[in-house]
Amino acid sequence: MNGDSRLLRGVHLRSLGRHEEAEGFFREAISQDANDPEPYAELALSLIQMEGRKTEALSVIDAAVGLDPEDDSYHAVRSLVLSHLDR
């Protein structure tokens, strides 16, 4: 399974509310291409739904923003993460 397939599988699992399973696929996609910001953003969206993982979600989305600071969608996810952290 390539990185894109892992990413799509993770997105599907996240849409089903299976965030812990999705996390593994997102991390595999990141390991395939650490310079692709999309799996970081998708991972952050799962982490904010998991108990005690919101701070980690901020670190993860910051990595995506760092990789592609011009993409507004990553800033939007960062704003969502911050709102979950009550910041």
C-alpha cells in the first residue's frame, strides 16, 4: 500500500469515527513521505477527537503548516485545533 492509499484509508476510518485506527494509517503515510503536509493535517483532525491528544494535535498541525505555510487549509485546521484547546 502506497502513501496515498494509506492516507485515503485513514480519511475513511476517520469519517467512521475510528480515530485510533486512522492514526496508524496517517503515520504510515507520513513515514512514506515526511514532506507531504496532508497526512499531518489529517492526523491532527483525528487527534483532536481522541482523549488527551489535543496538545499533540497542535504539534502535528504545526508540522503541516511548516511544510506548506501558503496553504490556508492547514491554517484552518490549526485554528480548529486551537479552539479545541480553548486558546
